[in-house]
Amino acid sequence: MIRLRAPLPPYLLWTPEGAKVYLPDLKGRILILVRNPVLAQALAERQEELRELAAQAYLLAQAPAASPLPVLLDPGGQLLAALPKEGVLVADAYLEVYHLGPVADAEEVLAWVGFVAAQCPECVLPEAAWT
């Protein structure tokens, strides 16, 4: 189960070429997963901005698909089921989920990425400590 402000479960995904991609292996950069090929195209056109924010975007699909972004396959659909059709998942470099839901466009995705990039887990108390 995917929850906001919790780490992504250790899903096993695949590349279209058949290589295994274990989600924990993607730690180290902000992770963006999209389902919508149109949004994937829009994000591909903003790759330089994503690089500057230390982010990597992927198209998440159940079967191989043409995409300007790298494609990750979820044949069983477990991760896809958690991601709304027009939605995006944005996780920090430690795979903590910050956004899971619909977005209007690539600009909104970049705003989420910028927000995540500005977070400093060592600088603030966890949310539970605020209450």
C-alpha cells in the first residue's frame, strides 16, 4: 500500500528489455512516475530542469510503450493501481512519497519536484513530533 509521507514499498518492476528494476535501487534522486504518455512527453521536454533538481521521471506502464522517458513496466499492475490515470507519484531521494494524485501539467509536476528538493529531512522534526 502506498501512503503519503511513507516510503514506497519495495516493488519489483521491469524494463521493456526484460531487466529487473527493484524500486529501492532508484534511491538517490527524486523519483517521478507518470502514467500519461502526454505528460511523459511534456516532462521529457523539461529534462534539463529535472536534472538540475536531481530528479528522474519514468513512464509507468503495464506493457511496453513508446515514450521519450524511460519506461518501467508493472505487469501485475500493483503500483499502477495506486496511481490515478492522470496522476503522478513524486518521491524524494529516499523514496518517501510526497505526492500521489492528479496534476494539471508538467509545470505542476516541476513545482512538486521543487518542493521535494527543498526539503531537508535532517533540518526539521518529523510531522508526528509537531503535534
